[in-house]
Amino acid sequence: MSRADVARESGLSKPTVSLALSGLLEAGLVREVGRSHGGRGPSALLYELNPQAGWVVGIDVGRRWVRAAIADIAGTIVARREERARVASASSLIGQIGAIAHDLAREAGLGWPQVTHAAIGSPGVFDRSRGLIRMAPNLPGWGRQGLVEAVRKVLGTNVTFENDVNLAALGEQAHGHGRGVRDFVYLSVGTGIGMGLIVDGRLYTGSTGAAGEIGYLPLGGDGRSAHRRWGALEEAAAAAGMVRTARDLGMRPPLTALKVFNAARRGEPTARKAIAVEAERLALAIATVTPILDPELVVLGGGIGRNGDLLLDGIERELRRWSPFHPRVMTSALGDDGVLQGAVATALQAARERVFSRSPARAMEA
């Protein structure tokens, strides 16, 4: 961008922009990248964010996998890692998170103090007032008192904690189907079930951070008494519930959700019926939320949600049957990367605010 571009985008005067850019150049936060060509009048100097001005780490902590990436402050991922999650205890998982993050920094040729911010996504609700994570039954010990501080200590940098589905929604907003969409929801269905809500372009988490915990909706329709730790919809529509439905319909064990989907693709009638039941349950969840939020788009993700080739037609058919509200329904553009991309995007936002708040340009504005 040229100085004139910055002035136009920011609404600041050209003299103020010139002073600010001079300070940012001196601090090494932006750099010159050449001159403009082809327009009328003299060429102008062009500037960009200096990618070396800061570094961030994003981490996706799941029941089965820990995925992590390190990126420069311009958003380019320079190294990433994926490992089986060590979920035997919270302590082993915390140690794994710290080891992966520090290994990534070394792989990128960085000293750990160069990392400005880390963001971690996991199942559960981050209770900011108490400094702990609630409602994460699939990660043993993850809700214990002191866990958040233990993670911060092992990482040794500024850390943001957020629900994994919320981060997947932010990842979709930054890099997927949610770009340019002001109101959409991200429905993740896998080991658990949850929803990330983007309202007026911003993540909505509610008064306690629990907005989108739709697994606790009293839906499912199979007559079972839902366990309070998981909720009725999660028991009915997450992976274990879908497998139970397939077994009740006559499919022979051992079964997994993947086996049910693969059998449906081969045309097996019982598997296709189980998929139809799953689509009906997901449509019911969407139909419950759409009159309240009126989203333009519903993005499906997670190990089950990504199977749009088998689910989308059934979901859309049931939505037409139950509701006058028909948002677009699409499978995620990011696959397994949604939470990780959202973690990186969240860490980048925090890092940029931190780095630029210390700049001489910010001091001049003040």
C-alpha cells in the first residue's frame, strides 16, 4: 500500500500517515517493497507489514489429535506439526502442547521469545472469570482447576483459550466459505457436536462463553434419557449416536461412523437409512437455531459433518419440510484445518494489537 492508500483506508490525514509510517519503518514493523507503476502522476513508495515483526502459534487440541502451526505476523504458516493426542491425563497433554510449540519454533529457526502470542482451541467452554475450561468430558482432567495457568506456564508466552468450534468458525471466516458473510454458523459434528456463531461479522460467545453448545438441546427423538454431561442432541447425532442408530437398524458391529458412511457410498440400504436419520437430526438442530439467528449460511464440519455428499440433500429436504427459513448449507472449505486456521487467525489479531501498540507510531497518535 502507498501512503495515499493508507490515508484513504484509515481516514487519517496524509501528514499523520507519513509520521506514523516513518515510526513503523524505524521500529521494523513495516517495510518498503518498491514503487507503484502504471498510474498517472509520479510513482509512489509501497509498504507492507514486515513478516519478521512477530510470530504466533496456533494449536488445535482434540480427543485424537493435537495439531499446531507457527506463522509470521503477516499470516504465512512456516511450520506445522500433527501428533496423536496424549489424553491419558491433563499433565501429559499439557507437556505435549509445550513440546510441540517449542519444537515448531526451533524448526522455523526462531528463539521462543520471538513468539508474541499463542491461541489454543479445545472442546469445552473457557470460563474467563474462574480461569478454567468447563464441559470437556472427552478430555480427561481438562476441566481441573489450574489447567489454564499450567498451559500458560509451559508455553511461557501470551495465550488465548477458545472453544474449538468457535475457532473453526473464525477459520472459515478468514479462509473459507465465511469470507464476506456477516451472519453464519459453523456446525461441527464428530466425537461431539457444537456450533460457532458469527453474528454481524463477529464471534458471539454469550454471557459465559457457552453460546453454541447445542449438544445440550433436548433433541434426538430416540426416547433415551440423555446423560447430563453430554446432552440429548450430542448423544443422538454425534459419532457414537450415529453408530448406535446404524446398529439399531441392523448393521453388524464392529462399527464406526466412517464405516457407516463408506457402506452408504456403496449403496447399502441400512447404512443409507442411518445417514437419513442423521441428516434429519442435524436439520432439526439447524431449524431450531435459524429462527433465532437468521444466518445466511450454515457450514458443516467435523468428522461427520464433512460428509456433505451424503448429508446435504437430506438436511436441505428436512429444512424445507420444517422451516420457512432456508439458509445455504455447505461443507467446510478447510477440512481438518478449520480449528487450526482459526487459532492462527486469533493469535495473529492479538499479536498485531500487541506489537503495534508498542510502536512509535501508536505513541505519536496518542
